[in-house]
Amino acid sequence: RVEKESVSDYVSESENLAHLHMKISASDAVLAGMQGALGGFQADLGKVREEIVRLQERARGMSVRTNNRKLVQRSLGGFVAGAAVPPGMVRGICESEVNEAYIQYLVLLRRKF
């Protein structure tokens, strides 16, 4: 008797169970799709992370080069300013007659070096 009632309950609920099974299968398919999408997203994030690391390394290298250039510029700036010959002195040495003014230009030029 109990067996018959169980079978009867099962048969009466079979349509609901089949519908539940279809919903579970559909949910599994949706979850599998989401898992694939999340896996792709994770892979993309990994690539973005690698690119960020590369850009950070490149930025550090550029910063070092910039600092080195600034140091060289400071070091050479004074030398270049001291070594530069003013246009008036160049004209005086190249175009004037050899006299006291000419010798004075040469003395000033010698002091620079």
C-alpha cells in the first residue's frame, strides 16, 4: 500500500520533477557560460597587469634617464656658460687690427680656458 502511494506520488509529481530538472540543466548551462566568461575576464586582467608592470618599468627607466640628464645639464651648464665666447669678443679677435684691444681680447679668451 505504501509503495503504491509512493509510486502514485512520484507519477503525479513527475511533471514537476521534469520541469525542475530542465530548470537545473538550464541553470548549469548559464553557470558554465558565466564560468567561461569569468575565465576570459581573468585572463584579460592578467594581460592588463603584465602591461602595467611593463609600463611601470619603462617609466622608471625614463625617470632615471631624465635625472641623469638633469645632473649632466647642471654639471655642464656652468662649464658651457664659462666656455662660451661672446659675439663681441669673436668679432674683436677676427675683425680688429692687432693692437692693445686685440691683445686684451686674447687675454680674456685665455682666462676662459
